[in-house]
Amino acid sequence: MRKYNYFMKLIGFSVVAAIAAHGFFLYQWWQGGLMAGPNDGLSQMAPFRSMLYQQFTDGNLFYSFIYGLGGSTFTQLAYYYGINIFFYITTAVVYGLELLSLVKEPNVLFWAQATVFISVVRLSIVLILTTCLFRYMKMNTIPAFTGALLYGACVMYFRHVTYWEFFGDAFLWLPLLVLGVEKGIREQKPGWLIMAVALSLFDNFYFAFINFCFIGLYVCLRWAIRLTSEEPTLKVQIRQFSLSALLGFGIGSVGFVPAVWGFFHNYRPDYEHDIPFLDNTSNVLYDSHLYLLPAIFVMFLFVFPLYRIRAFRLFALLAILFTFLHFIPLAASFFNGMSAPQHRFEYLGFFSIGGTVAAGLQHFNRLDHRVLIPAAVLMVYSYIAFYVMDDSLSLKDILPFLIVCTAIGVLLLTVTAGRFRFVMPWLVGFILLSHLVIVNQFQHDKLYEAGRVKESTKAYVESEAYFSNEQQRLIDHVISSDAAVLPRVEWKTDGRNNTPLIQGFPGTSVYSSILNKELLFFYYYDLQIDMKRESVSRYSGFGDRANLYSLFGGNYIMYEKNKEKNIPYGFTEYMESDHYVVYQNRNSLPFVRTSDIVYTEEALRDASVLDREHAMLDGIVLEKSSQQSAEIDTVPNLIEQATIEPIEATYNDGQLNVSGKTGGIDIHTNQIGPSYEDYYVSFYLLNNDRHAPLFPLHVNDFKTSRKSRQSIYRTKVNEITVRVPREEVISLRVPEGNYTLKNLRLYGEDYQELEEAAGGTQNHAEVELDGNRIEISLDNKKRDHFLSVPIPYEKGWHVYIDGEKQQIRKANYAFLGTRIKPGHNEIKMVYYPPYFGITITLALLSAGVSAFWILWRRNKRKKRERHNLKRLAKEPIDNRI
């Protein structure tokens, strides 16, 4: 009962502290604000949770057909919520509330509003876990809880949760891993470490890497700093940790292996910028938006007698190391997979700080007040030095002023408590309350104001710029009126590529850190589809190119009224509402297409993008084929028939120097003739100024933008193709500057191939999409050899024809295809994560071995204890005394 009461009190205090730590955002929720960043928070976090909740509650764990053009949950969304354990639990709870009619069907607004409450629950669990860990390490409850609060409710936690909500889950697994290590060392119980490794690996491969780097360092320090008198030999520990890690990996491999496969089959250009050795622009004592040191930690750092205490020395060394690494961009690059420096690892430092403070408070009574005087002097010197060196700092700002007041209070109370022990509770209370005040002020200053979170409101989410009822009703009406298998609608609000996920319709765009490399190459290189905004981690639309819309299910485009631009060939007005109009593709092609004409990627390697479009319309393009590639009638390059005229610029030998505010070249096509509907203009464009900012590129009414060469989000794809309606002048415009503009090509499109494909006969097919399956019933009367569907190709797809497994093919550069037979074909395409069968088997075997090992060790320990008791009972009483 006593233990039960203790845990009830711990849970109660943790919940109260978590609520207090979220005070600012809870108040903003009451006022209609959201704990979500205006960019990734509303563009990724809330939409992904909304989509996956619907997918999971429908019983589909593996695949989504509306995630862009289609994608795997276990690979492309593993970094986010696809295999996120805390989100699984959240989904189960919310689904239960939905079944009880306590919440309505969750949408994006629900998840955006729920973030602050989910974060309160998560932080409460973090506080409980970390307090229990420190208690296990022989610290009393109050020091342990204080250290846990400094860790869990640190500024990094609120930054993580606000902008990238799932980042907060990393705070859960770190104390579990440390507890697993300590259990292994102190009691030789491997079960905790096996569980922690498995959970961390399954949940998120990215933070698993960061956590394991920390745990490796922690174990090495623990070998150097023994915390208990009786610890196993190094050899025994290495054997136990190695086996525990292997078994944990086996159990967690079900999520980890597909996630890592997805990561390595994503595409992002290498980071090529110089990384400086030192970056001291962050003031960690006053106003850092990443790493803000608590005053009590700064004080304890200079209390040198505390370093005699092993637990303090262990955590202090870790905290000093990670504080030092905060200023080393190379460390930020290392923890980000040797890519662009990102400070997402610094929660490791806050955990170490929490442990340092907990150990310091635990042993504070050992200190003589006289040793605190030099520490106080050094602390004052540190705050003065960091203030003097930072010209941008002003104590008129509330956050730095509060930090100074906190530092003074901590200094005075620490020195006083060293002399008068009854002041100790006041010191602890001041540390806790001042920390809660500072993190709430941080939320206002660094996130709400400087971080533009004030733009994220309920009113905005319900507005025309994000998710309006008018847009939803019109799109729903369009989709419900179309009998096609997967009619896709091109539509984005406020430039958000995940609008289809927000509004719940099959679209043509997505924004995510991990995407299917085959699709990205399809956009970047194979078809050179300009997405009207250069940026990595996304694809969008089909560049207003009618052939591509027809090939890949783009049946509709929605516009704001009076803003229709570059409407693709064959699209006509279909439906409208007060403010929006939808155009329908009159040349849509069937979801299942069959052909006996095969082109190979190798044969089309030197072909233009228009030739490749025609090849996909005429037949099927395969990566490899045993049969000889068909020949294609190439489209002529018309650039020699055109006249190029510089406008507000000079243009010689591929160098364009724009002297006006905007300028470029005009391509005059009046000598070409009227036989074409559209032109495709292709060219290489590079801003020669390495430091030039993002710049717009206009080709007639087609508007796109190109990133600065310094941007880490630049695709580095400089070969561009733009489709424009046939006009006598094609005007290419860029801002003032110096550019490399070369490889100019011009092609005319009369859409004869598209019209023939749309009007031609196809084998009749019945199609059903269900979760992770595509079922096709096909009468192959034309005796075609191959079939293709507009679903992206990736490892994990399997195809069965009449119950027999067949080879899945990469067709049309990035989509699914297979060989079919004459007559009737019952085709089933099924997706499971890569190596799913192997990892499931490995997980079951690992779990079985783990259970056997744990039970064997437990029985062995009990036998040893019984043996010792029997031996003790046989000894004479005098010997026992």
C-alpha cells in the first residue's frame, strides 16, 4: 500500500508539473491558438496523424493510396508516425473515445488542437520514468523529480513538440535505455535493456541512432566510474549487453529494417557546404532557442567537491560534453547522419543536466557552505561574461530578465542553504517554480512570437487558406461523381503540398522528409517535371502537362475562380462553387493499361522528355526487358527554326547577363507554323552567384522558383522543362544577375498520341483497391503481354496472377507493371514492408530467446539464493553471528 501511495503521488505531481509547464499553450488553446508550427506543424504533423488515424482504424497498417501518388507507411512514414508506438497508443485511446461518442471523427483540426493535451500526457510519462530512473540510482524523490523536470520540461522538448511533434517521443526512450543499462550492471537483469532497445529501434530509427550513440558513451563512462561496490566484470557486461542488444534488435527489426530501407531509398542531394568548426552564436545562459542552461546547473558545475561523488561526476562529464558539442556544428552534422547540421540531439544534454542536478541536490547536505562561495563567484563571472560578449542581448527583454532574476535567486538560496539546512526546501521549490516560469516565457518569446506559432490558430485552419468547407464540398462532389478507380485532383492551399491529406482526397502532391526515390527521379530526371517550386522532400502535380495527367490518373484540377493559368490541353470546366472551379480531363486513360509494345529505359536514354511521354502513351516503358525495345518516332528539336532575342540582357555562349530588374530571352516561334497545340521548352539554368537568394523563373504564364545555391533544400537539378501553350513568343524571365543558360531545346506537341490512346480500345478490367491490395480482374482479349497501373513501384509489392506469384516490374520509370497472359487474368498485387516475413520471424525468435534467457537467469538466481540459505542454515549459530 505504501508503494502504491508513492506512485499515486508521483503520478499526481508529474501531471500537475506537466500541466504547469504547458501553461502558456493551454491558455492559447483556450483562446483558439494551436501548439503547432505554421509550417511543418500544420503541413506535416497534423495531416499525417489525421491520415494515419483513419488508415489504422480501417485496419490498414501498411499502405496509403492518397499519400502523394501512393506510399508505404512502414518506409516513407516511419520517420514520422507510421510505426510510432506512442501514436499507436494515442490512436487506440482516441478510437475508444470515438466509439463512445465522446469525440467526433478526428480530422486535422482535432489533431492540431489535441497536440497540447497529448504533450501533457507524454511529458507526465517522461517525468515519471526519469524520476524512477534517478530513484533507482539511489537518489531521493525530491532531487530525482527535480532532475526529471529539468530534463523533460526543457526548452528543447517544447521546441520539438511544437514544430515536429513526434520528436518529443525521443524523451521517452532515453531514460528507459539508461535504466536498462543500470539494471544490467546492478542486477544482471537483461530484460529492461532488451525491451528498451526493441522499443527504440521499432519506434524511430533516427532517434534510435542518437540514443544508441549516447548509450554507448554512457556505458563507457560507467565502466570508468563505478557507481556500486559490486559490479560484474567488464567481460560479463560486454557479453550481456551484446546479447541484449542483438535480441532487442531482433524484436525491433519489424519496424527498424523497413524504416532504414526507406531512408536509404530516399533521395536527397549531398550536403556540400563547408561546416565551420565552431559556432558561438547561441547564448546558452540567456536566450538560446535551442539549449538554455538552468541556473542551478551552472552553479553546481563550479562546486568542485561534488565531483568526488561518482554519480555527479558521471552526469556532469556528459553534460559538459554535450554543452561543448552544442557549439560544434560538426557534432550536429554527425547526429544528423553526416548531413546538414541539425541540433536535434541536444535533449541528450538536458538529460545529463537533469542527472547532474539530481545528484548534486542528493548530496548537497555533504557540502560546507564555504565551498559554495567560490562557486557563486564563478557563476556570477559566467553570467557577466556571457552578457558582455553578446551585443544583441538586452535585459529589457522579459526572458533574459527572468533568467537573471532566477540566477540571483538560485545563487542566494544555494549559499544560504549551505549554511542553514532548513532553507533547502525553499531552494528546491524555487528551482522548480522558476524553471516552469522560464519555459512558459520561452514558449511565448521563442516559439509563439519569434517562431510564428501565433499564426497557427483554429480560425486559420478553418479558413480558405487551409481547410474550408466550400473546398471540401466541391472536391467531395467531384470525387463521388467519378466512377474511376482512383480519380486524382490537383489542388493545394497556401502552397501546402499535403493539402490532399488535409482534405482527404487522392491528390498529386506530398511533402515528407522521406519519399520514394523512384518517384523523385521520375520527377527530377526522367520526365523533368517542374513542380512550380524547387525544393527537396516533395513532389507536386505534373507541370501542366496533359500527357502526364492522363497517364497517372490526374482527372481534375481545381482553381480559384479567375486565377486559371496554363490549363492543360484537354481540360474543360466541369463543376464550380462560389469561389472555386474544377476542370476535368477529357482524355483520361484507364487505371489498368495493357500493351504489347515495349520500350526500355536504355533505348530512351537520349530521347527528349516528350519522346518518353509518347512512349508511355503508345506502349509501356520497362527498366529492363528480354525483348528488343520498340522504336519511337522522335519529336524534332525546333530551336533552330526559332529566333532568340535577349531582353534587358545580353546572351552569348550560354551566358545570360540580365541588367534590368528582370530580363531574359524571347524565343520567337512565328516561323515554325501552326501545327502544334503546345510547346515544350527545355534548358539548363544556373544562377552563377553562389550567394544569390531564391529567385523566380517565369516562362510566359508558367511561374516557378529556384532555390539559392546556399539552401540545404535545393534539389541541384538544373535541367528544366516547361510546357507553355502555343504562342508566337516564349518569354523566359529571371531577376537581375548572371546566369548560365544553355542546352536550349524546343519541341512541339500536337497531342496525336494522347488522342489515340484515349480513343483506343483497352482490355476490360475490374479493379478494387483495399488497404494494401490491388485486385484486378482482366480479360486480355488483345493478347497483350504487359500491364501497368499508376501506383508507384517500391520494394514490398508482390503480384499473383491466378494464384501464381509473378515478377513485379518497374514500369513507366516509377510505377507498377507485370507480365500477363492471354485470356482471363485474376491479378492480385499486395504490399508488405520490405523483408516483412523475415523480420516477423526474427522478432518472434528473438522474443522467444529473450523470454527463455530471462526465465533461465531468474531460475538460476533463485537456485543460488536457495543454496545460500541452505548453507547458512547448516552453519553453527556462532559462525553466523
